Amino acid sequence: MSLSRARALPAAVSILDNVIFAGGYEIVTSDIVDIFDVNTNIRKTVKLSEPRFSIAAVAYGSRVLFAGGANIDNLTTTKKVDIYHLDTDTWSADSLSQARAGWLLWWPETKLFCRWI
């Protein structure tokens, strides 16, 4: 297995039989998401709603949230949240209350928590 493009600081998360790498940067900020099915050894490549790195990622049930992040190209942070629904292979979107990058997420039970790192 290898990423579709080499990049630094992607978000990484595992869910069920999949490993997912999202965003990061090479010379420019990336919007690439590589989804690996470990049973079939097949990689699917899709895109985030906007390029970013230093994304917080968390998996819960059959959903993965990719929240916030930074863009090295224009030196901004974002409020965007991309939500991948593994069971339906679809995406939805939401937003944070403020733009953030470089933090942790955890999702015990029914509440989502974050902490700056």
C-alpha cells in the first residue's frame, strides 16, 4: 500500500477495515483523501472540500470527521468539517464555531470533544 501522492502531516484514522489519510502538504496544501480497504488491498482516492493539513480526525461508528486544519498556501485556518459516512460511501459537511488547526478530537458516546495540542 502507498499513498496516491507523497505528503507531510496528513490526518490518519482507522475505521472498521479501512485506513484513511486526508490532506497534508507537499509543496502546496493537499485536498487528497486516500481510503484503503485492508481486506481487498484497494485504495480509493477522493477529495476534501478544501485543501488543508494539521486536520483533527476521529472515527465513531461508521463515520469519520475531518475537522479544521490550516492551508500553507495562504496561511489561513478553517472552520470546515468534512464527514465521511463509510456505510453509504457518502460525504456531508458541517463547520466548527471558529477556525482551528493543530488539535485533537475524541468522540466517546454521544458528545464530541476537542483539545488544543
